[in-house]
Amino acid sequence: MSFSLPTIAELHNESLREELQSVLDGKTKPLGSLGDLESLAVQIGLIQNSAAPTLQAPQMVVFAGDHGLVAHGVSAYPSDVTWQMVENYLAGGRHLRDCASAWPGADGGGLRCKP
């Protein structure tokens, strides 16, 4: 059995990297606030050799937990609202649906929440 892997674009395209980062930096958010997701977005753009990369059938997984981490000051919300946020997600709340619709071509209509 033989197979071949598809070729990918050169990932050291500095001008494209700068353009992709500029697009991210132009979003209404603090610079770098999406952390590794920003690096991933740039990498996808470099792989696709495009300043407007697309994903086919993107998936999103959301985890929620109240495990005391808020006591270390890493959350914007107190732990007593975690259950309210999860209830909103399970009820198909707009916030999560908006995230699921963020990629071009995705409508969030396939959103399914499982407790």
C-alpha cells in the first residue's frame, strides 16, 4: 500500500506572517489575549498560504469546571457563576453559538451541548 501526503506551503513566509498577525491585532481584543489560538491561526494561514484561511467543518469543544482555580486570580468571574454559565450553554445560549459561528461558512446551527 502506498500513499502520499499533500504538500504544504513554506511556513517561513515572513510577509504573510506579519499580515496574518496584523489581522489578529486589528480585532477588538487586547493584543495577544487569545494566546496559543493566535499562534495556531497564524500557522493555519501559513499552511494554507492565505491571509484569510478557512477551515472545513470546524469543531469546537468547551469544558467548564468549578475546581477552585478562581482562588488563584485567573478567572474574570467568581466560581459561584460557573453553574449559571453552564446552564446558559446547555440552553443554547447566544455566547457559545456566536463562538461556533465565528469561522466563515459556520452557522452554529449544529451546536450540540452534552452535560
